[in-house]
Amino acid sequence: MLYMIKCNRDRKKHVSFLMLLFLACITLMMCSKQPAVIDVAAIDHDRILSAADQYIQEKPITITAFTCERSAGGLRDFYSEGDYWWPDPENPDGPYIRRDGITNPENFVKHRQMMWRLSIQVPVLVAAYKITNDRIYADKAIEHLFVWFIADETRMNPNLLYAQAIKGRVTGRGIGIIDTIHLVEVAQAIIVLEELNAIDSDKLDAIKKWFGEYLNWMFTHEYGQKERDNGNNHSTCWTMQIAEFAKLVDDDEKLEYCRNFYKNVLLPDQMAIDGSFSKELKRTKPYNYSLFNLDAMAMVCQILSFADDNLWNFQLEDGRGMEKAAAFMSPFVKDKSIWPYPPDVMYYDL
């Protein structure tokens, strides 16, 4: 799912259904001795093909189509601004100040939007190809991948040096790495293209080279290390990305690192004995962030699990694990009115 719940009121029931389905899937994963496989094609056949038929009519767009004068980077550098940072009313031209949980609508978001678009269209097109075996869908997906990760004039640089900048304070931050969580879906779609022998080796190697470079940057740069050690959903999302990108480029060492990190750091540091995420509950959007972290942690388990090491079933000695996390949130997804913590400062009524 990989989304914060930022939707229109008329989508409220749809989002609730998706979250209930998500929790049901978690239960299925934990009941299975091996990582479960869900037949999405059978469930979502018509919607996939309807969306894919729309997307083949649309041209790929990368971050190079949009610039921001506040960016310290170049044309091919991803740029975003900290969501919760605003002009200081007492010093309008000075450094921005933080208003936690309240999104500044004047922030530059075009690069994020283009990445969201990529993360939706490529997986749908690859899914449509898998369902139909029609090359038109695979070729369109590869067209997107080419301009984003290969073509010199349009490709994104494999780093996030300028993500979540703050006017008057920093040109980029480690927590900006969360902006590329949407590339997890793209990386998985590339894996499927490779499994289906639907992409030529030269393009595949070039795309994997980009992801390998970004993976190593995330793992070694001070921004990546700060994100890893953030201690909340940012650490979870760092692990999720490292795991998926390592899976794509066959980096077994980093995959094993992520398994150990989940068991020895993410679970013990973030999950309370009742299955809640105490650091998320302290935020100004505790409901939203609790769901988001559960979603990301579930993705970590799905990416890293295999027959002999199923993270869905892994528990600490005191019983903390995904079963407890799902059990904690499930009642509040079914009935948000019984949520015992403060309501989120934004989007709570959606």
C-alpha cells in the first residue's frame, strides 16, 4: 500500500476496506508456514487492465520536467521540501519553523508527484503484461524505466542529497530518503519483468546499475545512516527500501543485514508489548503514522521472508511481532471511533 491516508471524503469507505483487506492479508501471512502468495490478477483483473489501457496513452515524465529555484541541486537531482515547515510569522524572510503534522501547501512537490506516478503506472503495466502477455504493456513500462534510470538527459541521479530541504536551514536531510519508498513498487515490477524475460539484458543491467548505486548510497552516506537510526517509521522505510533494492540487484549481504536489523533493532526498539508503536503514538497524527509504520513493517516481512526464515511468524521472547501489531490496530481500523489516543491533526475524519 505504501501510502499515508490523504484522500477525499468520498474515498473513506474505500480506504477502510483496503486497510481491512491489508490486515486480513497479514493474518493470512502469519498463518502460513511459507510466505503466502496472493493471486492479485484474479482479484483485480478488470481494474488492472482498465488502468493499463489508460496508462499506455500517457507519456513518461521524470523529475527533469520540473525545477524549483530553491533547490541547491541540478536538473537531475530529486528535490522536495519538509512537509511540516512553514514561514516564521515573526520573520517571514527568515528560516522556516516547524509545525508538526501540518503540511505546508506551498512546498514544492512536483518531483514527489512524478515518482508517485511512476510507482503506480509501471506496476500496473507490468501486471497487465503478466495477465495478457501483450507486449504493448511491457514495452510501455520499459519506456518509463528507460527515461527514469538510463537516458542521460532525463534520468534521476541515484541519490537523495536534496530531499526534504528546509528553507534557511538545510539543503537536504536524511529523513528525505523516505520520499523514495515508492520505488519499492517499481523495483518489484522490474523483478517481475526479469522473471517473465520481458526486458532485454542491456536495459536490465543499466537499470540494475542505477538501483545498485542508489542502494550503496543509502547504505553508506551519512544521510542514509541517519535515516536508518531515526528510530521510528523512517527506520522501517529505510529497511524496506534497502531490502527491496538489494533483492533486485542480488545483494545477499544486505538482505541478511536487513533480516537481522528487523529482528534486533526494528522490533525491539519500536514495538511496545501490546503491539503498538509508541513513537508513532507520540506524533500529532498517531493513527495515521501507526497504520503507516505497520504497513511498512509488513512490507519488510514480505520482502525478506522465505521458507526457512518467515519474518511474519518471528517473535521476540516477550511475544512482540507482527501478530501483536495487527491485533493492536485491527479494532481501530474496523471502528475508528474507539481509538483511545488523540485524533490526528490532519485527515483524521477521512
